[in-house]
Amino acid sequence: MFTLSGAKSAAASAVGGRQCRFNGLLLAFAALALSGCMPATTRVASADPADPAAKVAHIGYRSTIAPYTSLRPATPAPWRGRNDAVTPQPKQDR
């Protein structure tokens, strides 16, 4: 019983080895055929980054809170004057 199972596994490994070699050759052929479809490489950077004389874009600083003005300390005002300043004016046609 053990010798039969050993024979089976040896035969299966021999077939698997041939299949693996065939898959490897097929993969290598496909890679070689598709390598002709690759575009020609182009130079991405126009200047050497290590060159100190290379021209670069100007970097400016803009504050993110520039329009902000502090409202503290606010001077106290009488509440009636502030309230009258924000209430709607009565209509005259009534």
C-alpha cells in the first residue's frame, strides 16, 4: 500500500515538474513579447537636482490667518445702545 502511494506521488511530481517548466517558458516568452510594447523612456527631470545652479520655482509665504484681527479686549458699551444699533428700523408707511 505504501509503495503504491509513493509511486503515485513520484509520478505526479514528475508531471508537475514538466508543467512547471512549461509555465516558466510560457511566462518568459510572454514577458519577452510584451517588452516590445513598452514605450521608450524619456527624461523626466530637466536639470540635475544636485546642481546648485539649477533654476527652481520661487517659494512664497502666505499666512493662513492674515485677515484675522483680534476683537479682544472690546471696550464695554451700554447695552441699550448696542441693542438699538442692531434692531430693524420701524416702517414709516403704517
